[in-house]
Amino acid sequence: KVPAPLDPNFSPLILGKRQYMKAAEGCKDQLHWAMPRADGCSRYTLPVFPDGTEDAEASVYLAGVLIQEMMWQRSASELMLAGPPGICKALAAAFASGGAYDFEVHSMPNVCGTPDAPFKVSIVGSAADLPAAKDTPQVCGKNANGCRLAFDLGKSDIKTVAVKDNEVLASKETEWDVTSPDPQYHYDMILAAMKDTASVLPKIEAIGGSATGTVSGDNEATWCDIFPNVPPDVYADKVVDIFKRLAKEMAGDVPLKVINDGE
């Protein structure tokens, strides 16, 4: 055991979960949840202590944290619960507006690209009433042959790299102001950085990129917090397709793949 110097009482989630699972080995009740999203659905099952007992509070607490973690890993447009009524009701309250997870409840509609659709929580009769788990893996190429241009959009700078036949020919970091509410400013800054770095290439055969926030499988900037002050209506019109427009202006219809910067 190595205590954290700045917070000696800190305990990683995995350690608390191990202790919980050991204590809950004899539990017969189970909590099931599903979190549907546009291109899939997350599922999980957790053994829980009997409804109404003091230990049931531990089940509610751990389930809440696990649901929160899964939300930020995979996103969710709603939360569906099945299991002991008391535990389900406690979690439904925690994931309601004004509850313990209010931030997640109000963030998920933006993350999912449906800002006008409130996050929903429902309790169903049994696990059989929950949708099946479904993932939609995004395939990214691992080759660096030919002439390729890459970008990484962070809150402090724009990183760009030009590669030809597995060799880096140029790389650059360009500072920018992510607080600007003007989408044209962002477009122009990213485009200028890409053009400057690409000047060493005879042509561009593919473009790859990464950005903070939610990037769809179709390379859309669904909800990227590198554009925090762009008004929602302007964001939908001018930012969602920004990666596609940048690639089109840089190199026409070459292959493009943009992913979240943590993937």
C-alpha cells in the first residue's frame, strides 16, 4: 500500500470494488442497468445487498460511481435500471436533475449530440426488459506509408505532423485561443497550422486527427470542449462538420479519421 502524498485517504475505485465484491459474495440479489446511445448500448450487472439493509447503501454508492464511469467512457442517452426497488429508486433519484450526478445528467445530452433531449432514467420490471449490449468499434489504420497529415487539437495548442513513408518530415505546435466564440477563428487557425505543416509534402493522401470531447464515427465534432464558448445554435451549424470541411479544403476527398484524444 502506497498512500497518496496529497490525499492519504484516497482509494482507487478498483480497490474499493474488490473489497465490495468480496463482501457481496453471498448476495443473491442483482442490479442490472443498460445505457443506450446512438450507436450502441452499455450493460452491467452488480451483486447487491438486500433492499432495506444498512449495507444496501454501499450498493447504491458503488453502482452510482460505476454508472458514472461508464457514462464518460461510452456516453449514454438514458439510464435503465432493473433490480431491488429501493436500490433502483435511490439510483433514479441520484441520476435525476438536481441529484448527486446532476453534472452528468446535464452533460450527456450534449455529449450525445442531442442537447434538447433531456437525459432519461427508467426502472423496468426485469433484466429481460433491458436492451442487449452493443458496441460499434471504430477501426483506425496503423500504416504511415505514403503522404499523411495529422492534427491533435488541445486546449493550449494545435499540434500538426506531416509524415511520408513512415518518416516525420515536419511537426509543429501552434498556440490558439479556445475561448473564442467565433467558429471561423477556430477553422482558420486549424487550417493555417495544417497548411504550414503540409507544405513539406508533395501531396496529401490521408488525414488523421484527434480532439477532446465527443467525436462521432462519421468524424463529426458532436461535442468538443475545445470550442466551449461557441453558442449552441452556431455550434450545430458551423462546428459539427468542421473536421470534414477542413479535410475537404486541405486535400479533397482523401480518407479522413478523427477520434477522441484519449482513444
